[in-house]
Amino acid sequence: MEFHTADTLDIRLLAALEVDGRASFSRIAAVLGVSDQTVARRYRRLRDRVGLRAVAVRNAERLGQDQWMLRLRCAPAGAAVIADALAKRPDTQWIGLGSGGTEIVCMTRPRHPGDHDDLLLGKLPRTPSVVEIRAQQLLHRFYGGPTGWIRKLRALDDEQIAALTPDPDPEASAGPPRLEPEDEPLLAVLERDGRAAYPELQRATGRSESAVRRRLAALLASGAVYIDVEYRSELLGRPVAAVLWITTAPSALHAVGEALAAHDEVAFASATAGPSHIVVTALFRDTAALYAYLSGPLGRLEGVQHVEATPLLRSVKQLTYRPGGR
């Protein structure tokens, strides 16, 4: 894949999609002060060169579904194969290879009650290359999910964000977040392409276009589903990613998590049940910046007792699976 570095307009386009991944090119263009054709051309270039995708994500926290962070210690020869196999599963996200290629970090989101047991008690223990399995349940998200990292670059002002934020649909019920069996054909399309046009969604679901519009608006309004943006962090000058396993004093857990959420380096932070109390995914310009963060902003947080850093050698999966990873 040809390497591409984002310019200011690219970053503003990504930020706009983070606000509303289904916003039309004309709406984005009006907010950014460029032509529709420019936005369309930039979008296609980012899609082709750096893997930009907008996809629907089921909001496990809002739906009351369990999420787990797995750490798999593997024989070096088997780690990449196992990571690719995990990436093909629909119940996994954010898979990376770390620790010199001997560790896999993987977030799982079981869709059915038996999925977690099947993976942790069935498939993984029977895999010869897996030496050790550590599973930590995610308890409370401090940052990430519907709140994207690009907004920390402050590429858009408040007025532009407001202009891109979807208008409330009076016909969309903002009731409790819930997915129905009949939503599956709709989500199957949106999980491949969150910008799929309504005629395509109509064909996939067999519903009228107005019914599809209402149901998608209801899913988004309730928080059951959100549109997320996938891209290579190298695009934004952050080629170094690391997972941080943080131990805190119990009384400081929430305060530390809230503080981490405000750090520009932090793309994801969640409280966990397990050996560590908080897991963080953070992005850096280089290893020197990682060191500066560990010894500076993170190290100075009151209540932090221990930090283990796992630099990622390669991202295997973000939101969607692509053979060969990134």
C-alpha cells in the first residue's frame, strides 16, 4: 500500500466523518468550504491509499453486552496465524501483535451467550501455539467507542461540529437501545459500508425506504449502533501504537480513568477486571514520544501504581478484517 500523509483538508474530512459518518459529500463540503468534487476525490483517495472506511458498530456498552480484552502469549511462529484467525471472527475488534511478535492483544465482543465460552474454553486452549491466555473484562469505558480520537486534533471548531451533527429525527424513537432479529440484514450491510445508500439498504432488508430510514435513525438515536471511522494512524503522524496496562489504587480508579480520557495520546481507555485496573490504547509519533508520555503525563498521575506497556508491531484488525493486516 502506498504511504500517504494527511494534509489539513484530509484531517478535517476525517474529523467530519467522525462527527457523522453518513454525512453527504455536499454537506461536508459546505462545512469545510470546498467543492463537493474535492470532498469526493479526497474520500476516494483516503479509502484507496490508507484504508479509510466508515462502518456501523454495535455499541456493546449501551446494549449491555460483555466485552473482554485478551492477552495471548504465543510461540513466535504461530502468533501471526492465530491473530489472522481471530481477525476473521465477527466477535473480535482491535487486534494487534506486540512483544516482539509473541503476544496478541485482542478485544472481543461476544454477540451470543456461548461465544465467549467457545473462544476461551474451547478453541484457544486447544491451539498448540498459545502458551498463556489472560482475559480481562471491560467494566467501564472512559474514552473511545462513539467518541473518536480525531477530535483531539481539534481540526473542526464548535460551529462546524454543530453543522455536521445530524438533525434530530422527530419520527425516530430515542427509546432504550435494543437490536431486533429483523435488524440483522440492515446491520450486515452497514457493517461493511456505513455509508451505504438507502436504496441498497432497502434491497437488503426488503423494507420500504422510509421504514429503513426510520429504523436506522432509531438505532443511532438510541445509541445501540454508531458509525465509526477506520484508518491507519500513520496517516496522522502517529505510527507508534501501544497498549498500556495500568494498576491504580482502588480509590483512584475513576479519577485516573477520567484524567486519561483527556490526554491527547489516548484513543481508548476502559476500566477492567483482572490483574490491571485500566487498559489504554495510545498513539505516538515515535518511541521517544512513548517514553515521554510514560515518564511524564502518565507517570505524574496520582494514584497510578504500576504501568506495563505493550508496543504493537502490527495492527491486524481495527473494525473490519483485511487479509494481511496493516
